[in-house]
Amino acid sequence: MTETCTTCPYCGVGCGVVVTEGRTGWSVGGDASHPANLGRLCSKGSALTETLRPEGRLLYPTVDGQRRPWSEAVEAVASRLQETLDQYGPSAVAFYVSGQLLTEDYYVANKLLKGFVGSPHIDTNSRLCMASTVVGHKRAFGADVVPGSYEDIELAELVLLVGSNLAWCHPVLHQRLLHAQRQRGTRLIVIDPRRSASCDTADLHLPLAPGSDVMLFNGLLAYLEQQNAISPDYLTAHVDGAEQAFATARTEAGDIATVARHCQLSVEAVLAFYQAFATTARTVTVFSQGVNQSSQGSDKVNAILNCHLATGRVGKPGSTPFSVTGQPNAMGGREVGGLANQLAAHMNPNDPADVERLGRFWQAPALRVGEGLKAIDMFRAIHDGRIKFLWVMATNPAVSLPESDMVRDALARCPTVVVSDVIDSTDTLRHAHITLPAAAWGEKDGTVTNSERRISRQRPFLPLPGEARPDWWIISAVGTALGHGAAFDYHGPADIFREHARLSGFENDGRRAFDISGLATISTTAYHQMPPIQWPVTAADPAGTARLYGDGLFTHPNGKARMLAVAAALPKEQASADFPLILNTGRYRDQWHTMTRTGLSPRLSAHRPEPLLEIHPADAARHGLEDGQLAQVHSRHGELLVRIQHSDSQRQGDVFLPIHWSDSNSAKAVVSRLISAHADPFSGQPESKHMPVSVAPFATRWSGLLFLPADAEPPPALATIPYWCRHSGTGASVIELAGDQPEQWNDLHHALQSAPGHDYLQYQDQARSSVRLAWLRDGRLQGSLFIAKDRPTVARGWMSTLFASTDPLAPEDRVALLAGQAPRSGEDQGPLVCACLSVGLKAIQAAVTEGRAATAEEIGKLLGAGTGCGSCVSEIKEIIRHAKPAVAA
């Protein structure tokens, strides 16, 4: 057996994982020595080895649709980039990169574009994630710094979750919070329009009106002043701007009743929150995308930071604001200048002295003063023809960016689109002129930085497949082909890391918070063995730094922090008669971004196999929407077709949709088609949490299920079907189907019957519009189709496993095929509830109805459900609430 300690590639928690190769393949577990997770993993992390399948990998470079050797592909990229420079200048070139890159990849990309091509137009999908917090931190602290450590969540007496469903989006941190609640009685207040899984153990939930955060925290600031709960000495010694911030808060939100009315909360709830904050010195405020993804996101961040600065609660044990990031290397990308409004090593593109300093270090004469275009403006410039060359790395903007139809049109218009990726079929890749196969997780070698400033090694344990190459290698090869070989003569990621570390300390003198110069001379051997460490790492602090600013010394030139006077403002678009509901978007528990990785895992796909529009039952009744039916969703920018789920966790007037589905796995479920490109004026981060929409029933005439082998391509006939949605099963690809005309499924039926060499089993009832079809080759199942007027009842788990077998079907399975029901009891567990331990709905319901368990804790002891990452506990409690124990006769 061999073991590799590496880092999880999902959220910004940055968990350490141990990957083990044994006789039966790969397994993964949490790294008990890693300070971020101490051995814990979430459902996504525990299923990592299920996503290592080779199917769908991009393995070879292509140029204009033809496979080419690397030498020709690199030359094609370099020559087309140079032609663009010669004809249009450097401003016609742009890179759009990703928090999925390692820091070393990011560093080389920034160096090439800004330093040697001379274009400032490099931005990252972190613009959609953390840009507002970056602005808020820089305005308040003077630097893009998260002051605290995860340990502070466990040391706090009060934790606020603001716009963060920690239980689903950062489950390992949620486990640390639950531990603090059990061991120390830590109180929890959740501030979120939705009643999410994170509310399960909350002492108080404030379901505030979407977009009203600034008013709520301005009210808190005014209350703190009224109650003499501020720290005057701290403010005098360490903070500028307090007087103006207090004055604005007093004027706007000095009355709790006014705040409650604006936020659509009760006075009692607001007062309880304010009293808790005012009287609890050890308070940690954890905030995330519900704050950032807003047209007022930067001001929301500063409204929160104002309250912490007013009470001196920054960077102290158990007492600090804490931003948690969505991507594994969002912070590492910012360290090297991955955003358009940044330079490497926390330098400022608008400061001529910083630009001159970086130019000298890199010996890069093309570096220029000024910011580049942020993501939305970048794609508008592509659409308008101002940018002619785009290189997309490790991300899928055709799905993730708002107004995605505009983004797709921009990609289609761009004369040269280069895409480096690991997947051979994404919505963005379809527009590429040149595709470059990149290394994936398991093959990557470098570093990432998590939400607590902790740098961790990502180590490879798999060989590079096909002709895939690391991103830093690809970028360096292009830089060399452009004539800059001396600047990109790297022999491995350790070379890049050392240069990155040297730059962080170059002419720093303590003026820049980011400093890892203590690692600038690290040997290659020590780099490979490097343990997780928090920056700053300097000669004075060679073991790293757990907290910053606890001494009241900040990064602004005068050493003080700044409070900002921020005023509440309405989101850019409001509900109307035509669009009466407000759409909120977010993540599902077991999925990640556009599912190019998590979508490969049957276990992760089983919890929510379709995107569901969650709507309050009262709103559903008002709009004629039944639970489980399909509905059309419209905004001013686009439309979707999705399934309805009644949920009293939604506020009335609000609806929720997940972000994960693309055109590669659904007919019409790309949520960014609905979202406006309204952005925060300071951060450029788009508003993804507040979009007026309308919802109307979609009258289906038939529904169906199609099962195909996992590696089979979806049949072309799907293009004529209004609703389809694909997910992974065990051995199978499972496709939900529905339509409003009978002929839609007839085309699919006939197409599936036309393959030669198969044995067909078929049942058809024209009167009931029912068809059941299965086809086999050499006794092995090759596909099955179920069509009915209503959604057909099929044992999906059992049916999927039939495709995984290499043996001919057992006689009883063959007989049961057209019935779609498992012939043996217990073979189908129903929808998955606990992905960590693979426990389904039926097992939990049976345990309750049979009287074997009556609480979530008892279910955990009996079945294991909820004892992994714990993010399913609230769902287990809901199941118990509806499942009644059987009454003895």
C-alpha cells in the first residue's frame, strides 16, 4: 500500500486528505494531522476516488478540431496571440482563469499576461466568489487578509452565520462548530433568508429580506453605540472613520423598529440578535456568498467589519470576522494577483511604484499601470469585439457567468478561444479553437491556500493521462514560444514557489501583509515535504502566523483600520407584477460548480439528481404549482424548465435554484441564463442572490426515465424533448424525461429500437400511453426506457446496478426488467439521504416505522446516517417528523 497526503480540491476549507493505493484500487480518508480538518471529510471529499474515472477526459491537444502534437498546439497558441498583439495591441488579449488552478499555475499565468504580453485583462471565477470581501478587507484593514483561524470558531461564545449555509457548503467547518456547541455551549445565530440545514442547531434564525444586510448591521452599529458597548480606547488608538460610520448608522438605522420593518423581521428577533452581539466579547462572524454575491456586496462586508472594529473584535482568539471562501485556491490566486484589480504579492496595479517594483523583479518591460477588465466587463468586451484572443483555464464561464447567453455569444464571436481543461465536453469547450489537456486533481503538483491563510501542498498520486500537462508547464511553453524563455525556465513547481516567495518579501519592509519570504530558499525536497502553514511566514515567524491584527496594527500606511460609512440600498431589480418572485441561487450539498467532477460519482448524484425550484407552499398555491410538477421560470434575461419542490424553508415571495446544471447534463436548467449581470460597483461581483422571476406550470403529457451505460453518449433524439436531466447511477447514466407532445418520445423510442444486434424486451399499453423497453446484448443490459403519463415508478438504484455487472442478467432480474422493480427485497434503498455512509430514505423510514429509532442520534447509531460530515442531519430529522411509527394491533 502507498499513501499520499494531499489537499481536497473542493471548497475553501482546504481539508487534508490521505489517498491510499491498495490491491483493490484507491481509497481516500481525512488527514488527521492536517489543522484544517483534523481527519474529518465531507461527502464530496469522501467520494473523491469515485471521480477518478478516465471517461470524458481531454487527453490530447487539438487545433481547429484536429488532434495535434504539443509542439504544434503551443506554436498555434503563441502565433495567434502574437498576431493579435501585432494587429490590435495587448488590450485585445485576455485570460479568464480559476480557483481550481494551483498557486504556481496562477503565478505563471499572471506573469505571462501582465508582465510579458502587457495586457492587464486577467480575471478569475473568484470574481463570482470573493471579490466583494477583497474590497471590504482592503478598505477596512488595508489588505486582502482574513484575520482569524478556524480555531476561533471553536473558541467563540457566539457564532454568527451571515449568508452562509455552512452545513452544506463548508461541512467540515460546520462540524467544528457543532463540536463547540456540544462542548462549550457556543450560541449560534443564522442570518439568511432561507431556513437552511445550518439552522438546525441555531439558537436564533433571522430570515431577513434579501439584500437588507447593510440595514441590519448598521442597526447593530447604532445599537452598540447606544448601549455603550463599543471600545472607545480601541477606536481612538486603532481606527479611522468611526465618527462618520456611527453618524450614518444613527441616521439610517438608529431605531430597531425601522430596522425590523426594512428587514421584514420582528422587533424581538432583531433585539435578541443585537443584545447577543453587544454582550458577548468572543464573537465570530462567518460570512460567505450570501453577502458577497450582491450589487452591494462590498458595503455589506464593511457593515459587518464596522461592528467588529467598533468593539475591537478583530484577529483575537474566538473574536473576529471570518470570510469563508467557495473555492480551494481562491486565496492563493489572489496572492499572485489573479484578479484584474490586483498585482502579484498584494501589490497595487494603480500604484506606479508597485508596478515599477514588480517590473524590476520580473524584468518585465511590458508591465503597465492600471487595472484590467473584471469578468463581466471582460466578456462584454469580447462580445463587442474589443478583445480578440481569450484563454480560459480550468473554468466554465458559459455556465457560471450571469447572462450566460451573452457569454456564449461572446465566445462564439471571439476570433481565438483557447481552453485548457481536464474535461473533453463542457459548454465553454464547444467554442474553443484550440484545446489543451491539463492535469487534474490527483495529477497536480503545487500549493493551495485555504480560507484561514493556510498554504497546503497538493501532491500527485496518479500519472498524467494521455498527453495532459500541468497548467504551469503549458503557460511556460507558450511564454517560451513568444520569445520569453529566460523568464519561464521553470523545472518544476518548486522553482515557481521559490520565486513567488521571494517576490512576497521583495522591498516589502512590512508594508504588505502577504509575506512568505521565510520560504524563499526552501529546497525542492523540503517543498515536497512542506507541512501546512499559515502566512505570513517570515524570518521572524518561520512557523507561520495564526492571527493578524490582534495587536491593533493594520496594513494601511498609518497602521490604523478604517470604518466606512455605508448606507443601505435596494438591489438593482425589484419584484413586479410581471416578475413577482425573488430568485436566490446557491449550491447543493453533494455537488460542486458545474458537476464536471462530482457528477461522475453515483453517490453524490443520488441526493438531488435534478435541479429543484424550492418555493413556499403558499406561493406555489398562488401560482398553481403542484409539488413535483415541472414549471417554466422566466426572468428578463432568459428562461428555464425545472421541477417544483414545495418548501416551507423558503420565505414567501422567494424561490431558490441550484447553480450546478449545464447544457451538457440538462435540456434547459442553466440558472445563469436567468441572472442579470448587475454588479457591485466596487468589486465587480455580480448579484446572484436577488433576481425577479415569474414561475408558471408546464403541462406535461408524458414523463419517462432512460437508463444507458455510464460511458454512453446521450442519444441525439433528446434534442427534441423539452425536459431532460442526466445524472450518474452505479454503472448507468440516468436521464429524466418529460414533454408536452406524444410524438416527442416516439422519436426517442424509435431511435433506441434501431440499433442492430440487440435483443429487445418491450411492453406497450397505448390506452395508458405506457411504454417499457429494454435491450440486451449477450445477456447484458444495454439500456432501458420507461414512458408513462405520470412519472414512472422505477427502482432506480437497482436498475443502475444491473449495468455495472459484467455477467449476463440473472433470470429473475431479466423477468423484473420491464416492471422496473427489484425482485429481491432491500435491493433498492430509495433516494439517498446520507452520501457519506450511503444510507437511503427507505432504510431511515423503516427504522422509524418499525420503532427501532425515534431520533437522529438513534438513526446514526443504528444506520450510521448523519455520523459522517453531519450535513444530512436536518434532513434525517425531517424524515423522522413525517414517518410515523407503526401501531401494534
